[in-house]
Amino acid sequence: QVQLVESGGGLVQRGGSLRLSCANSGYNYPFMAMSWHRQRPGKQRELVASITTGGIRSLVDSVKGRFTISIDNAKNAAYLQMNSLRREDTAVYYCYAHGLRPGSEYWGQGTQVTVSS
């Protein structure tokens, strides 16, 4: 059974930093891409950042210059370095990955990030 497990969330003060990790177990082929999504209170889930195994990155405008996404292809793992955190970054952050085979799409269970003033 394939699992993506996020870690690294928590409570941080405004302006602080957190590093989220997404670890994979059970998927023994390279992912094509991995991404981070978040769901803020009362909002729909939104894409924050994505990265392909070739290193092509995309970030939503609101986090550019503050967040960095990276990938470890050997581990099929992804990371999200979040700096200069703002209260509006408070959300549950989810990891997502997809592979080449049809149906190989996976979500993690989410990790809470709370930014206090």
C-alpha cells in the first residue's frame, strides 16, 4: 500500500520558518511530479508549489520569494521550505504525487501549519 506522510508542521510566529517533508512508502517507481497543496480555514484546497523529477518548479504568486520546493528523486520525497510565514499561510498542508502508471495518484493525510501574530 502506497502512503505519503507529511511532517514538519506546527505552530510558528509570524515571520518564522518551517520545513515540511513528504516521505513515501510503498511506491517503488519514480514519481513524475510532487506538489504541495493547502487548505485554509473555510477555503478550498489550493496548489501551493509543484516540482517535477527533472526539477521544474512552479509556485503560486503568494508564496514566491518565501517558499521553496525541492525533491529527492532517490527517496521519492519532497520538501517545502517556508520562510517569512504570514498568518494567511495558516492551513493544513498536503503532499501529492503522481507516477507514470494510470491511477498512480496519491495524497498524504496533511499536516497543520499555524502562524500566530
